[in-house]
Amino acid sequence: MARCSFEGKGKIMDFRPLNDTERRELISALRGNAEGGTAILMDRRDTTFAGTTEEVTDEEVISAIKSVPCHY
């Protein structure tokens, strides 16, 4: 999973393999999404996995839509 940090003026991406706990949590979240439609949450600061939820606020939905580049 890529981690992004903002040190100085540039962005630094830390590409590293997931540790065992991160991997299990992400796989569980992906299964929950595929089987039951649970939302997968992402930390806005560094795009890391932040858990899952049954309900998503309107603010989260709007933020997710705004984060998708649109070239139309």
C-alpha cells in the first residue's frame, strides 16, 4: 500500500508491502464490500486504509466524488 507524506514542498510516496495485520484488515474490508456493501474508508491525508463502515455521511460521499479527477 502506498503511503504519502508531505515533507517540505514535495510529496514522498512510501511503497512497501503490507504487514500481516494490514493485509488481513484490508482483505476483510474488501470481502465485506463485495459481499455486503460496506464502505471502505481511506485517510484523506495519506490515502491509507482507515477501516470500514455500514453508513457513510453525505460529507464523505461529496468528498469522495470531488477527489475523482474529471476531464469532461
